[in-house]
Amino acid sequence: MKSLSGGVLLLACLGLTAILFAQPGPVQDSAERRAASEQRQAERYEINRARRDAFAQFAEDVCRDIESGKLRLAEASQRVLNYSKLFYPEYLANLPLAERGATDRERIARNFLRHFTNVARTRPEQANPALISRLEGELTALMEGQ
């Protein structure tokens, strides 16, 4: 599985550093203040976009590894949980809105199952009933092991 690309992480770190350590210069009028505020907002947007894109790529790689059999649902869920805690906590904050479950790890596992079920429903040519059956069994085992 590919790791987070250094470029995306570097971009996010540089952007955060610029925001955190930027010293506001003397601002003369409201137009300059507004322009500076808009610039900071644009920088925050770009940092958030880069973080979201990096998470999406990470999740796509994990899905590919689940589908190929390289990862079991429990390990994949733990990886996403660890990644999200460190780099993209917004996923965990919004996860309870999309999935039920007793823990974040269970909700992540359910989210993976939902992903593959939706793929099968929306793109029947890519349906993999054996994968969905395997994931349902692994989800049951994960819930029993908690």
C-alpha cells in the first residue's frame, strides 16, 4: 500500500506554518484588511483540500487492498482510524452521521462494507458478491470481538 505522498504532507505543513507564524503587517484600511482575510481564508481552504485529497487517496488504497485480499476488514478499519486521528479527524467527526456502531472502528468497517455494497449496486459489472459476503462475515467477527 502506498504511503501518504511527501508532497501533499509538505504542502499541508508549509501552509499551516505560514498561517501559524504569519505576522500581520500594518494594515491601512478596510480593503487591505478584507484582502488579507480573504487570502488567509483561501490558504486555509487549500490546506483543507489537500488534507481531504490525501485522505481520499489513502482510503482508495485501503479499499484496493481489501478487495485484493491483502487486508482484512479489522486491519483496514484500524489503519483508517489511526490515519484519521493523526491527519483527518473530520472523517471521524462526521462518521456517526453516516454509520451506526458502538465504536469508531466498527463504524469504519460498516463504511467499507457500505462502499463495496454501493459499488455492486451502482456498477453491477463490478459487483463482487464473494467480497461482500466476506466483509459481512468479518464485520460480524469484529463486532463479536469488541
